[in-house]
Amino acid sequence: MRILIKLMIATFLIAASGPVSAHYVTGEEIVNGMRKTEAYTADGATYGPYEWTYKYKRSFDGVSLTKHVEINFVFDDTYTAEEQATYKTTAEKDIERIWNNKFVIRDGDKKFPILVDVTTAGPFDQTVNVSKNAGVTDMLNWYATHTNGGNTDLPGVRAHEFGHMLGLFDEYIGGAVDKFPNPTLSDHGLMGSGTYDEKPVMHERYYQQYLDYIRTLNPDTDHSFRLVSAVPEPIAAFLLAAGLLAMALHRMGGRTRSCVPCVPSSGKP
Ligand SMILES: [Zn+2]
């Protein structure tokens, strides 16, 4: 009998752990390249040309898709050693919080989280100079304030510059926009003016390369990979909230029961 139970447990464990890696081709590779935008004139001002290199490791381990960037933060003397350590931790958290778990890749019933992973240990993909002084922040020079006085020591700004490290273009006039005179612009997106928002909008297009990658690894036609939001739809969030409210009111007793559709409770009115 004991052997039978052990056998059943073993069978269950094999069944539970088996299928994920069995049906998907996993992979890992270094991606690097250069982005260039031509100079352009808008509203009487000329911007660019711009040029930068990007480099990251992307991987799919059968569970999630990740882009990993090693950043070498180099501080000027406006930062103490303690502040430098705090800055690195904060920057890593800011970038990962804004980028991670906004979209997932779905394939039938399967869901694969889409993640970025920032580390600061080396060997490095990028070197970023950090200063509390005023300056114009770009991908490799992060200032605490803009020369015009605005605060640029912000999570959204760090996450925006990280977007360039993944090869993304700007989405505001004045920046390194793609396809001028018909660039993609965004008022609230992270790569547009939303960089200053507390919660920048993370557009689906920022994650397109993850989808391309899993499709390249798994080209068979029986997969139907697509990007879907990882954030619950408003209607789903509403139903969940209504359900929780119903449960809470139900626990409060009979007085409020007529207000909400309650589940039957054993032996109570
Ligand atoms: Zn930018």
C-alpha cells in the first residue's frame, strides 16, 4: 500500500513537472547592435543625429522570458559611498518594477511572464555616469536635475534610459525618434513624455522583441504565441472587487445580506 502511494506521488510529480520544458524549445543569446537616427527639424529646431549601441542577453527557460543587462554605474564626487550603494539598489528596483509583469506571452492556456533583469556586478554591457549636478540626461549620463531645472532623478527616467539599452527609440519630438517625419509619438508612454509620470504607460510595442524571440525558437505552427496584458482587465478587477465586497458583507451577518448576492451559509439565515 505504501509503495502504491509512493508510486502515485512519483507519477504526479512527473506529470506536474514534465510538460513545460517538453513542449518548448528554450534558448539564450547575446543581442547587440547600433541605433542611428538622422537629424530632423521640427517647429524650427533641429534635433540629432543620434546614435547609440545596445547589448543584452535574452533567454527563454521554458518558464519566463528575460532580458538581462549588466550596468556599470560610475558616480562623480557628489555621491558618498553609501549613497552610491543605495542608488544602485534603487535604480535596479525602479527599472524592474516599471518593466516587469506588464505583459505576458500566451500560448493557449500557457502564460510566460516577460521580465527584465538588471544587475550591477559585471562584466558590463553599459557604463552609466551618475551625477547630482544639472545636465541633460541621456542613456549613459544620468543627472539629478535637468539644465532647465526639472527633476530627472525619477524611476520613469531610469526606466526610459534602460529602454534605449534594449534598442528602443524615443517617442517625443526632440528625442531619437524613428521614421521622422512619421515617428511613433506618445504622451504617456515610457519612451515618450510619460517618462516623467509616476506610472508611465508600458506599450505593447516595447515588448515585441520578446514575442519575436519565442516565435523564432518555436516556429512550429501548433503554437499561437501572442502578447497580452498581465494587468487584469478593468471588468475582471471590478468583478473581483465585487466578489470580495460580497464576502465581506456576508460575514458581517444578516443585516446586509439583502444588499448583495450572497453564497449560502450553513444553517444561518
Ligand atoms: Zn530617450
